[in-house]
Amino acid sequence: MKLRRCIDKDNKPVGWSHYCPGCGNDHLIWVEQPNKEGARWTFDGNEAVPTFNPSIRCYYWSKWDTEKQQPAEGAVQITTCHYHLHAGVLKYCADSKHELAGKNVPLPDYDP
């Protein structure tokens, strides 16, 4: 299995997740519902060799306001992982902050 279905607290689908060998953890790709920033991706429906568009960029904020639960004034996004997932291949962009930056890697299976 390459992908896992993700649902919200009301048991409604929100998207798909996969294991990222560059980061060593899962990434969620929002398909049916937008993420907090309003972004949503398309999925070709092929769970064996999936394609999502546009590229997926994971990031964190340089400063966080814990009271307001939002980025603090003047905060910037810092990319940690950026890739295209096409035909079951993770195509990592050069701005990814791990050893797979600039490389193409087949999407691995989830461990059971």
C-alpha cells in the first residue's frame, strides 16, 4: 500500500497521506477539503502509482504566536520538504532540506 486515506473528526475524507523517505515521516495531501491556507491538490485516483498536482511543499513558520495560534507578525515560511509526486515517483525539489533534494525516488510502501 502506497497511500493511506485521511479523514476528519466527522469521518469525512480530506485527502491522502504517504511516507516520505526524505523526512522520515508522513505527509498529508489535501484533496477533498482545503488545508488551513485554503490549498487543495488534485489526485489522478491511481493508488498504486499516484499523481498529485501541484507540487507539495511542507514548511514551518519562523515565528509562532501561541496565544493566537497563528504565525507571528513578520514570520516567514521555511521549506523543509518540497516535491512533485507523479506516476508513483517522488521528485524532490532542490529547496528540500534533506539528503534527497534534487533526486527522484519511487514512492515507498507504508510499513504494515
